[in-house]
Amino acid sequence: NAGVTQTPKFQVLKTGQSMTLQCAQDMNHEYMSWYRQDPGMGLRLIHYSVGAGITDQGEVPNGYNVSRSTTEDFPLRLLSAAPSQTSVYFCASRSGADTQYFGPGTRLTVL
Amino acid sequence: EDQVTQSPEALRLQEGESSSLNCSYTVSGLRGLFWYRQDPGKGPEFLFTLYSAGEEKEKERLKATLTKKESFLHITAPKPEDSATYLCAAQGGSEKLVFGKGTKLTVNP
């Protein structure tokens, strides 16, 4: 199993540009989520999904969109990037109340 | 509102000097308490899951314990390679995990 994979590993954007952060898991987990991690703020939940076709907002959803068309994939879209979205982004997946596994992260800089 | 608070924010130990990290939680209907280790530039790595008060789990120099209000991560005779940020998270009645801000542990040789 590859576990949770994320691409790209690093990305630099200009303000106003759009991009999609990719996340995939091969563990057949129904629950997937996106977090951002900023110094002194800890991990904050952006969006999450409890299954294909079902998504919901987390703590900091503004400026981000998600969709879940398959069990395996959960992309995060930035429609118009802002400097405040400079952060490290982590995707995670789990099954029920079991252990949540994290991907390696995407380091995003918005200039 | 569900909350998780970790203390201290940072901890410096000498190699071999045992200590404990604290995770206080306020969660309705705890379904699981999770400990992770995070190294710089990497994603959190799972360590332990605790489900009920009184439960304990061990792995090498680490032992996690759980009460109705707190969890402790005990580190016995730490080594420099134990240096990392340790994260605690709790899952209550909702599907969401609530994370603390972490404790940065530095173990000096």
C-alpha cells in the first residue's frame, strides 16, 4: 500500500492564480480530510468527506473547494490564491473511528 | 465546543532524563484519543490510539495513558532521535478530529 499520497510536494503561486492540490489513498477509507498547518496554529481542518459524493466544511473553509467523486481521490482547489493561504497542507484518511493516516504534505507559497 | 490543549509548548531534556507531555481535552462522547509524532518537513506519524479511561499503550520508550480529562505521553530515558513535535488529537461525537497545537521536544545528547 502506498498509503496517502499528495502532489505536488512544493508549489509557488502568484496572488490570484488557481491550482489543485491532489490527494489519493489506496486503503479504501471512507473518511478523508484536508488540513493546513501554520506556525503556532496547529493543524486546522479545511474540508472533509465521509464518502464519495459527500463533503462538508471544517474550521477554515473560506477560499477552498473540494469534491469527492471517487473513494480514492480528494482534491483541494484554490480558486484565487491569496498570500494568507501560504501554508503546509496535509491530506488524511481513516476508516470510522480508527487511526487517521496523513500524507507527506504540500508546501504552498503565495506571492 | 470540542477543545484539546497540550502542555508544555516546548520541552528540552537531557538524554536519559524522563518526562511527560500533557494533553487535556474537552470532547463530548470521546471515541478516540490519538498521539502523533511529527518530524520537520514531514506529515504526522501515528503513535497510539486510546479509547477509554484507564487504557495504556507502550512503544519502545513511549507510554500513553488516558483519564477522563487528560492523556499523558510518558518518555522514559529519551534519546536524541526522540526529538520531534508530538501532537494529540481527540475525536468526539462528530467525524472531526480536534488537534492540539503540539509539544516540541528536544533531547540533547
